Amino acid sequence: MKKGKTKNRIYVCHTFYHVYVAILKEMKLVRQTPAGQYQKADIALSSISTDFERLGDRLMGTGIFAQVIALDEKREDFFPELAKYRKNYSSVLKHMVNRMIFTKKLARCEIPYLSVIDFAAYEDVYVFCDSDPIGYYLNYKHIRYHAVEDGLDCLKNLDDAYVANHGHFRLKTWFSRHNLIFIMNGWGKYCIDMEINDRSVVPTDCPRFVEEPRKPLERALTPDQKKLMIQAFIEDADKLMRQLRPARAGEEFACFLTEPHPVDVEARKRVCLDVIARYCAGYRVLIKPHPRDAVDYEALCPDAVVLRGRFPVEVLNFFEGLHIRKAVSIVTTALNNMDFVDEKLNLGASFWDAYEDPEKHAYNKKAGLALADK
């Protein structure tokens, strides 16, 4: 243990997928650490963007982590006094001064909510989506940490560090590396590295990118570890398998993975109905709602099987005998990880052009980067 450190590791998670990857990383350590030397890590579940419901209780029941800690991280709009520092100005100098003030003030506002965890006591801190206030807080406190990509290959569709800062990017990253402002995804002064799944699909560059493929971590899981993964995420595994069992001989499934986009709920409903009509005809339809998608798909599509429960779709890889003929998504990269699917169709962000202003989702294009769905 390093000097001054009393705990080994903690993972700060904002989504169910973050927890999934944290478990994969821990299970790798369990397999690689000599008997009697492994020490469990802690995990923090931030409520800033996700209602984890009973996940914390189930995680404690599995014994995967030493502690499961609820973290009441706050969005910046929770603090109205910060709004004036987020206005856009034509003057680069005025903008940067305000941004420097905002960077420090946001971190100070978070202290009552994030200081419940003594992050400085941990030898290693892993943060998924450090664009959330936790990134500002750790840099303000001079606590070094490892950043981990928000979703599987998510930087392919949107590297927000670059997209949000593409004007005078080099200047802004210089400021961030000197802790005057904060930029996520490997550009913060106290960020040790930025862990990504596949370097080849990321259209931007950062000297702190470290490639750590997810698929080998999944394939290396032992049978007991797979059972623990299911136990952690699935409330009733038997009920879920009954939903995924063909109702008659020869019946085949097509699955649509939804998104929390477009933001307009009615547009999102039209996307679902059109995808099913165009790409799932002739199959029994499964709908796997995104954990942050609150549309009532059972009411919208009464003939479809809606997979209830909020869990990363990758967990389905660990169910014996599961088979789906076809799966369709818009930009959900988890599709590529569904080993039980024969045909995978990712429609790409341009599919949304017919349902909302293309400028609302053409992030890479506006920043001069290659389109993810080319």
C-alpha cells in the first residue's frame, strides 16, 4: 500500500453499464491475484443520472465488493449561483476567466455531497464519466484517478472532451493540464489515464488513452463469476428466461435496443414503431429499453415482449441456451457485445435525422470529426 493510503480501490459509477465493467475488472483481479492476497474494492453508485433501484442491495448480497456506497452527486443546475459563469461570450478571455471560476466553484459546491467518501485514502480511484462533477471535485482536491469510458466505444460517437472544446482546443487542454479549468476524458491534471475498449474506433487522440478490451474480460469469467454477475443485475432470472423462450417450435426473435433519444418522447415512440415495422417483420419482437428510457413500451407495443428490469444487455451473454435471430439498435454499441445474436444491425445516428433536427445529434460533424456511422 502506498504511503498515506489505507484502502485499495474504489469505482465511481453513474450507470448500470459502469457497474458491469467495474465487476469485470474486479473479477479479473480475483482470477489473477494469488490465493489469500486479494482484497475487495469498494463501489460508489452516484444517483446524478440513474436510479439504481435495488442494485445496491443485490451487489451487497453477492459479496463482490467490500462496500456499496450511495453517492448523492449533484448536477450543476442544482446550484443556481453557477449559471452566470456558464453563459457564452464572444470574448475568449472573458469566457476562460468565467470557466476558471466555474471550475473551482462547482467543486466547492459538491464538497458536502462528495466528501462522504475519503477518496484520498484509496490507492486507486476509477471514475466512469468524469465529465460529471466528480471529475471537477477530484481535480480540485488534487486526488489522482483513472478515468474509464462512459459506454462501450462511446467516444466513437461522441468524444465530448473534443466536441465541447474544439475551438482553441490546444489552449483549453493546456489550461486543463494546469488545473485552471477541467476537461474530461484524460485531459484533467490529476487524471492518470483514460481507459477505452478499442483505440482504433476513436476519431480523436489523447496521450493518456489506455486500451483495455472488454470482450476478453467477459470470456475469461468462470461459471461461478457468471452466476454472480446474473445475481447482481437480474431480480428474477427465471422469469426473464421464460420471456426469452420461444412460444412455439420454429419461432424466432428480433430485438430492438432503445435509446433515451430523441429527447422528445413522441419522436422516440415513432422511432420504435418504425424500426419494428421496417426491420423486425416476421419475428416475435423483443424490446430491451435503455435504463434511462422511461417510455411505456408495453402500452406502445402490446404484442411485443418487453424485457423489464434495468440491466446491461451484455449480462444476457451469461444465460445458457439464449438465442436471438436479429438485433437492431441506433447507436447502442452494446449490440456488438451480444454473442447470442446472429444478425446485428446498427442503424447509426443519421437514422434520427427524420425525427429531429440533425444538428441535435451530429456532434462529431459539427466539431469537424468523422461521422461515427459512415
